[in-house]
Amino acid sequence: MSENWHADRLLWIDVETTSLDPKEGQLLEVGARVTDMCGRTLTGDDMHFSRVLRNPWIRVNQNTKYATLYMHQKNMLIEQSLASDTSTTDIEDLFDKLIETTLGLNKEQLDNDYTDEITLHVAGTNPQFDIAWLERCGIWAEHIAPYVSHRRFDMATLRQFMQSLGITTPSQQRTDHRADTCLERDINEYRKMRENLRFRLIPTVNNAGDDGVTEVKTLYIADPLAQEHDE
């Protein structure tokens, strides 16, 4: 995080593809949203987008068959991709606008005078998967990587952490495998995680007697981000 961590941002990214392997499949859809560290979506037309990419044909083989014929044919993404006129250049432009708006600098200023007053963290479920696809398409290295933290904000890891504490958070684990739906799920679940961690029931053992009596105490965790917003 930057020293001014109250101003840090989360860049939520989701891609939909025909394969787990970028060398085998095709990129169908890209979505991105920016929130603050509390998960509150920042307003503005350039702060979020989702686009279906143009693929003039779809490769079907053993590695792409499931996602192509079952997952993305069912949710109409294959049909929309074949009819789309969105190119990877269009996606690059959308990321440029999003990052410029988030950091408050134009592209020339970003390239010449970029500082880490605001740190942008890439977030999502297994974001390294999404990054690998954006790298494969030539979008990541020039248009995103120079302006984001090298650390990843992985919801899959956060889910495991919450489970290790015995905290369950309502999660729509099954989605329609569209970018907007997956981003909405992750952001909503992240907000719920923060709420659950602020008010946490912790079982503690009272050692006053030989038998030990289990008591339940409420631990309140102050949230400076939320408090600052409320003020």
C-alpha cells in the first residue's frame, strides 16, 4: 500500500475464455471495476466496463470443448463474440481511461510523472488467471502493469482465510460465467467479509477453574476506512 493508504483502490478484473490455457483458448469477454478499499464502487462512466471481444471463429478442441459448447454457448457469449465489433485495441483504450480517471492523471502524465500516491491493487478471484490472459493478448504489459501494485488481492485466498476462522459469508459461488456477474459476486462478498470481521464472536477459555469454562466474547475491530467515510 501507499503511505496514504486511505486513498488506495482495488481494480477488479474478470475475463471469460474458452480454455484455462491462454495458448489453447480464446478471450471472449473482459470486465473491470474500481472500488475503494471498503469495496464501494467509484462513480463515473470510465470507472467500470465490460465488453465482449470479437472472434471471427471459435476453436473447438479437447481443451476448449467444455467452456465453448456447454458454458459459453449456454450464456450466449459465443454468439455475442462472433457478432461483436470490439477489438483488443478497444479494451486497451478502456483500461487507459479507467486508470487515468482513477489516478487523476492523463496518459502522458502517467508515463512521465507517475508516483505511488494512490496504489491500485488488482483484485478478483484468482486474478493471476485474468492477468495471464491479458498478457497473452498484449494488454497487460503496457496498459495496466506499470500503474498497479505487484501484489494481488485474491478473493480465493480471502475465502480460505475466512473459513479458517470459522466465518461463513454468503457467496454466490455459481454464476452465469459473465464478467459483470462475477465482478458483482466478488465485490459483494468482499464487503460482507469486512462486515463479518468487524464484529466477530470469538470463543475464549476462562481458566479460573480446573474444568475451564468456555465463554463467548464480542471483539470489535475498528474500521478507519469506514469511519473516515462517515465523517
